[in-house]
Amino acid sequence: MEETEGTPPMEAPAPDLGRGNTGHDPLPEAARDMDRDNLSRLIRDANYMGLSYQEMADRSEAAGYPVSKPYLQKLATNAVATAPSPDRLEGIAAALRKPVAVIQRAAAIQYLNYQATELSGYDDDVRVIVAHLAGMDPRERKRWRRMLEAADRIDED
């Protein structure tokens, strides 16, 4: 859009989406659902890093909390409409080799619109690390994430 010097660009207000005048939620339902896929994203990320859905299913079964390959695939695409049971959450945690608390929190965000406001259940070291990472720009955080994931892969080998 071209601007005339000294004249601000034209702006139009967002249309009222018929959700009442709450004034704080201009996103349509579909857009909010896209933002609430925390558990699905964990599974997709693991798959992207090379872990197959079958390997995930095998890990969950070995841990005593079997989760089927088709269920994991559906969950990865955000096609599961109801929250996983506590046993399934245990299986997903085993499949991804993540703490159950991380999986529970991701499920709560995705299915219950839970918004965490603190890092309860973690020790001071974890809280300090998270606070440090939160202060970084997104590129730097992504770099740290890749380093941590690489270290995890080395430990698995």
C-alpha cells in the first residue's frame, strides 16, 4: 500500500463476528482451534524429527499404556475431538519420552483451553531456565531447542 508523505495508511476496523461484544476475541472458532493444538503439535514435532507413529505406538505399549498408531496419527492432525484418557496420556508420554506433566498440560491447553500462569511442579532450575529462554528472541530460542533435542537424541543412542 502506498502512503502519501505525512498521511497515515488507511485502516479499517475488523468486522463484528457475531460473538457478542466481548471486545477481546476477534478470532473465528477455526482460528482459535488452530492455536490450540499443543498435544497434536508435540506428536507432529516428534514425527518430523524422525520418530514414526509405529515407533510411538511401540513405546507406549512397552510402557504398559498402549496407544494405537491410527490414534496417534489422528491426534497429530488434531482430528481427535475429545481429550485423551489419563491412561492414554501416560502412553503418549511414554511414546514421546516426555514427562507426563508436559503431556497433561498440552492436553489441557488443547482440549480445555487451559492457560498456564506458572511453572508449578518444576524445581527452581527449570523455572530459571524457562525464564531465561522466555527473554530470548524467537530465533535464539529455536536454536536452544534444537541443541536440547540434539542432546536428547545423543542420549537415546
